Amino acid sequence: MHGSPHTVGDVMTRGAVAVGRDAPFKDVVSSMDQWQVSALPVLEGDGRVIGVVSEADLLFKEEFRDSDPDRFVQRERLADLAKAGGVTAGELMSAPAVTVHADATLAEAARIMARRGVKRLPVVDGVGLLSGIVSRADLLKVFLRDDEELTEEVRQEVVEPLFPLSADHIRVEVSEGVVTLSGWTDGTDLAPVAERLARAVEGVVDVRCLLSPVSVRNDNG
């Protein structure tokens, strides 16, 4: 997919496992165990995502099982105590759900995960209906792109547009996802731009820029 970033829709898991608002506690645990996931979207009606129930949400029941919280704990952890007493997905879930759209870039999804401290994001359409799930592991799939594919994309989408007069004098080498740009450019010092654009190509691990700007000379002068 040359010329545009890879999107969440390219790497997400479709047909994601989910539970309804009224799913019992034990059914939620069973679904997580069966499908080997750490969180499940909670759906309502025709498939609208209203929340997410995670292992962390479920563990409050175990944490407070043998305890008698004092007033300070009750005041500071009111929401956690409420989840400890929950018996359905709707009572256990974190809401509203942190979601992402299929056309979001992988960088955008990664930032959401990092800022909100979540490992998986429900992917929703324009009206909030579940389309799939994207996980941290899904975002890392771009780094499985082979070196030959990366070489072609960097040359076609970075080198040739930036350096139309000297593209043939620029060498693009990729080894284990690390891009090396070497050779000379046609007068204008666009090497920093080339480095930035190459680094933005999905799947690139790092960039080594060895480009040297050389003024274009008039052979007759």
C-alpha cells in the first residue's frame, strides 16, 4: 500500500469476540479463557460498543473477597468496590469504551493505547458498531514487512519524489528494517526531509542518512 500509512483496518482482527451487557461474570471469564484474550468489548442492541471488560475489572472481586475496607478505602476506591460486587458484564465494564476507527493510522492507535494504558482497542464504525479488535501485537505486524518491500517503498515514495534529478545516484539499502540512504543529492539539502519521511514508512526500524548535497553544475560553464 504505497503512498499512504497502514491503517488499523489493515491489521485488526475481524469477527471479534464480545459479550452482551447482561453476560454473567462466569461467562465473561469463560470467554476470556476460551479465546485467550485479556479484555472483551461489551455490546448493546445491534452491536454498539458501550464498554470494555478486562481481567483487571474482574480481579477486584478476588482482591476484596476477604477484606473489610475501612472508610478511607471505601471513599478512595468506590468504583473498584462497585466492580467487586458486579455480577454482569455491564456492572463490571469500564465505560465509555476507549475505541478507534478502522481508518486510523497505526501510530494513532499506538498513542491511544499508551495514553489510556490499554492493550487492546475495539474498532468501531461511524455509528459505534463493532468492526473488530486491534491489539498491541497487531500494531507490531508492520515490522514483519520484508526488507525488499521496504526498499521499494522508500525509493518510490521518498527518494524519487524528493530527488528527481539525482535519484539514480542515491542508494537505498535495508537490513533488518534499518534503512541506509547514501549517495549525493541534486543541490538542495533535503537530506533531513528524506530521513524523516523514510522513518515514517511503516515497518522501518531506523534510518541512517549518509546523503551529501552537491550543487548541480553546468558542464559548459
